[in-house]
Amino acid sequence: MKKRILSGMRPTGKLHIGHILGALKNWVRLQDEYQCYYMVADLHALTSEYEDTNKMQENICEMVIDWLACGIDPAKSTILVQSRIPEHSELHLILSMITPVSWLERCPTYKEQMHEIKGKDLSTYGFLGYPVLQAADITMYKAEVVPIGEDQLPHLELTREIVRRFDQFFGNILPEPQALLTDVPRLLGTDGRKMSKSYNNAICIADGEGEIKRKIMAMVTDPQRLRPTDVGQPDICSVFSYHKIFSPSQLAEIKEKCQGGQRGCVECKKILLENILKFLGPIQEKRKVFEKDVPYLEKILQEGTAKAQELARVTMDEVKKAVRLK
Ligand code: TRP
Ligand code: SF4
């Protein structure tokens, strides 16, 4: 029997190359080895995007198209929409009964986002409970393994703590999940800041050639290099950090030409552009096919969600009996 995996992503807009390298590549790889459940975390999106939900359905579609285009295969993996399975909300509520508020308040992601994200009122009950909802997602499917980025580790640790507390009160129903950390090359945005949709510094999967070119040509290089013949320092150049990922076979040459003042930054960026277009080409081709087939998309979501709900019902039944709500 293959082990079960659950992971999720919030539908907050178009996905970018950071998502491919950080999560999707890994999700695709895991499909053969595990029973994979990949979840559209729309309720999680609602915890911070509740002020403007106009694009929610569009974002869900776009994100799932990106997943499929990157190689998530509905014949192998179950794709589900969190809010369509009310058991998620139910389990979240039950787990919230035993979760001390202090655990949530000291969660580093909570403290960070409260400080960092300006212009949004995150002082809500729902946002504080974000990790409890995530614990419900994971335990609902009794996932043993959770592939996540490092930023999500505190949430997984909280899940494990909540599971242990549930166990103390109600018995051993929910398994403690393990994190599957992916060592991801940290790719910064094209402006050198953290890659983020809100900074508009990320190359999106759905970007056209012109847009990608504009973003690459605007990238910051070695600031001390003014002329193509100046000696460059690739190690402090953000274009070079992209080359490390997208131009592996040319890396030595790129470095040499930069350090020897033999190639200008514009030329160097053109090579990167070409390689990124080559990398995204097949993904974008597939994207176009799925984009046109909304009924197929809906079918996948319906089937995946129905399959997931069967499991969710079993778990909820066990949980309710254990808690004596049944
Ligand atoms: N919080 C996760 C993120 O922002 C998304 C998520 C929701 C998730 N539920 C999950 C990830 C369950 C793993 C398991 O990336
Ligand atoms: Fe960066 Fe390339 Fe310019 Fe060197 S030549 S500074 S690696 S863009």
C-alpha cells in the first residue's frame, strides 16, 4: 500500500516559476511513489483575502490549469477543492476546541504576517486559526507525509501538537504526519526582493514572451559593471542565480565570459531569456489546451473532490464517535 500524501496551495492568482521549482516539480515527482491528494486551499485563501473575493473562482481555475500544465496527472493524483468538502470546516471546528490560543499566537508565520502584510486587517479569528484548518486538511486524509516548503514547518509542527492533544483526550484516531522538505533553490524575484505576486517581480507560468522579456531585461546585475568589458562578479548578480537553474550546461562559460569582461549583461540576459522560454514552452503549450477546456477542468475537480470526500466522511465519522458527538 502506497503512503498517502496531502499538500495544498492557496488560489491567490497566477502561479510563477517559484511555484514550479518550489512545489510543483516535487508534487509531480511524488505522484508515482505515493497516493497523492492535492488540494485547492480556497478557505485558506479566504483567511487573508476576504475583503475581495471577486476573483476566487477564476483564481481556482487558473491555478488548477497551471498544475495540470506542469504535469499533475488526475489519473494518478486526486485534486480536490477544500471548500466543497464541508468536512474540512467541521474538523477544523472540532480541532479548534482543543487548540490553545497561545499556540496559535506564538506561531512564527502568524507573527510575521501580522507585521509584514500592510493594508489588510488580519486580526481575525479565522486568520489566527489558519494552522488549525491546515491540521484539519492533513488529518482528514490521515496523510502520513506532507510535502512542504520550509516556511510551512511551523504549521506542520502545530498539526503534530494538535494531533497529540486530540489523542490524549479522545484516543488514537489521527496519525502524526511527517514533513517532506524539499530542498529548493531559493530564487529571488527579478528585482532581487522575495519573489511575490504582489511585487510583480515573478515570471508567471502564463506570461507571454514580451512580458517575460521585459522582466528579464529589467533585472539587476552586478551594479559595479557598467561596460560589457568590465570584469563582472556573477556571484552577486541575480541574472546569474537564474542561470544556475535554467542554464546548467552553459554555466561555466557564462561565468567565464562575465568574469573576463567578454560578454555584456544584455547578451547574457538574452541567453537566459532563451532558456526560460525553452523551459516554459512545453508547459505553456499544455496550458493553452487546458485553458480552452473548462468542462474538463470542472470534471476533474468534481471527480477528485468526490473521491476525497469519501475518505473525509470516514474520518469524520470516527472523529465524531471518538468525541461522542455520535
Ligand atoms: N498553508 C499552505 C501554504 O500556504 C497551503 C496549505 C493548506 C497546505 N492546507 C495545507 C499545505 C495542507 C500542506 C498541507 O502553502
Ligand atoms: Fe550578471 Fe551575466 Fe552581467 Fe555577469 S554578464 S553581471 S552574470 S548579467
